[in-house]
Amino acid sequence: MKKTYVILAMIILIALAFSFCSKSSGPSPDFKYLGTWTGQNSYGYPVEIRVANVSNKQKITYIELIAAAKWDSINYVRSSTSGLTEVIDDSFSYTDTDLYTVTIDGTFQSETALSGTFNVTFTDDPPLSGTYTATKQ
């Protein structure tokens, strides 16, 4: 009988040790901007931005932007499963310098409204700049 109590006590101590050592994930973050955002830019063309949970952070994983002027046009699409940039304090900023310089900024006005600016700088042509608005789908 005494042996049973000793074994039971050991099991309880081991269980308590594991419960204290387990990693706590803490409070769940409030990811209110996750999803697909679609809208239109100041040139009248569509805009699509996707926000996903990447490594427990809200990150922009997809951007599609079309801008056109009489001297040039661009159909800009970028995606990354690891995230292009992070949403911090209800906003984001993304810059790409691959072929030309593209800067896209955005601010979430609410859980359903996003607005921002973009600027595309070419080597030989004037820049394409504008604004956009999008809503969560």
C-alpha cells in the first residue's frame, strides 16, 4: 500500500513539473486585418492586398497594383508566403527596388477600410504616383 502512494506521488510531481515547464503562447493577438482587400487606385485600376498570419504576425503576403499614364504603365504583382512587410500600428510600408523602385504605403482606417499611396520610380520616365482605397472581402 505504501508503495502505491509513493508511485502516485511521483506521478503527480512529474505532471506538475511538466505543467510548469510548458511553453505558454500568451494571449492571442488581435489580427483584425487578415484577409483579402480589394479596391481601386486613383488611375481607376484594381488593387488587391492580402494580409495573413505569418509567424504570429500580421504580414502583407500579396500586392497587385496597376498604374498607367500616357508615357508608361505598370502591372505590379508581388507575393511571398513569408511576408513582404508587417502591419504595425494599423499601417504598413513596402519598398521594392528590383527593376524600378516601388513604394506602397497603407493605413487601415477600420477593420473594413484601407487606404494608401504608391509611387513607382523609373530610370528614364517620370514617376507614377497615386492613391488607393480598398475594402476587406
